[in-house]
Amino acid sequence: MKPHIPSKEMGAEMKRITKIAALMSSLALCASMGACGSTRSGFEQTSGVQKLEKGATIGISMPTKSEERWNKDGNNLKNKLEKAGYKVVLNYADDKPAQQNADIENMVNQNAKILVVAAKDGSAVGPAVEKAHDAGAKVIAYDRLIMNTDAVDYYATFQLEQVGKLEAEYLVDQLGLNDGEKGPFNMELFTGSPDDNNAKYFFKGAWDILQPYFAKGVLVCPSNHGGGVTKDFTVDDWQKISVQSWKTEQAQKIWNRFSIPPMPAVKTRCRTHPI
């Protein structure tokens, strides 16, 4: 189902895309300013500052091709960096942490000086980036933080709680809750993948807005999905209602298991949230 995004959220989405484009351009700038210094070949020394040579290799590791946003982010990064004069190796891990680790090792073998990694599993990818870092490559964690390692030089992400807040505000607006609608309205909540460090923060942003309506009985979870979402549900409970790999079909299986009546859905930032 195509998303219906009101003008406020559409404006926020366009700003987000603009910021991503600026970030992609800055990666090449970062290299040229010497922030990515190394003793490996591919760097040149100028006035005491190491700069990445034009034509040097930059590796980009994305978690999957099954979501449109990763295809766009990967290709946009590749295009920006190639236009800046660098060679780019772009790989997608097919939702498999082992595949992503192998991709990263192959990039290092291809003499990549910088690695941009959007982790499928923020913990599982740690050993691979450590090997890359030990080999002299600089590592940029993209969107998802790489956990339990010091081998990350930079971390580029979004305002995670703000994303969830905007989604929840859209739901509140569409249901007329700010205009005094009392419901009760049935709402089934799903959170993101348990291996995605960002998912908890998306949910926190949304739950801060929605929880008061659950407390008042205006919003009600009719199923026992995840043990039931009530006013006492907390941010730390988020994995009870998580969806592996953010996949819509996984959410649909849960939906069917609890015999929840068919309802419309709002799809925002490639995440499906049944209402």
C-alpha cells in the first residue's frame, strides 16, 4: 500500500533526504581534508596532512536489497563518490550477517581505504570491521551503530526518536485525537527488527506520543500480541512486539496468528504500522 503522508511529514522527509545527500557529498570531502589519514598506499602527504588519492577505493556495505531505501542510499552514495573521483565497491548482504562480514573482508582485500557499513546486525558485524580497521581502513557506521567495538571512526545516522515521533503524530492527526475524538480506536503496534539498534529509539519517539492515549483508553490493543500493549507497556518491552528484519510479511504472520480483523495500514519510511 502506498503511504499517505501529510504535508508536515512530507516536508520533514524531504529535509531528511536533503541531509542524506549532503552527508554523501561530505564523505568525499572528509577524505580530501585528511580526516581519513592512514599509512597505507592510496594516501598522499601534502603539507603534513594525509589525503586520500583520487581513484582510491571506498567500500559500501548495505544490509539488503529487499528494501527500497537501502537501494537508494547505496546507489546515491556510490554515484556521489564516483563523481568525486573515487572507485566504489558496493555490496548488499541479502539480510545475512555472515554475507556482510564476507563482503567487508573482500572490500579490504580490494584495498578499500574507507568502509561505509549499514549493518544488518550491529553486533555480528563487529569482528569484520575490526579486521578492516586493523588493516588500516577507516570505518563509517551508516544509519545503524556497530556495537561492542572501538573500530568505528564515524557514525552517521538520523534523529531516531524524531522519526518515531513524526509517525505517531501522523496517526494522532488522522484519528482526530487532538480534536477531541474519544474512540476507543483499535491499534496494533509493531516495532522494528530486534537486531536493529535503531528500532528501540524509533519506538520510544512514537510511544512517548501514543502512551497517554492508551492510558486514557482512547487507543486499545485488541489482541494479545506481545503479551498485549497496554498503558503499562514500556519502551524496554519493545522486543516483545518486534518484527524480524522489518519485513512486512513477518508482521502479517503475526497479524494472522492473532486473528486480528483486516485493517488499513500506514506505511512510513518503509515501515508498515497496522492501525
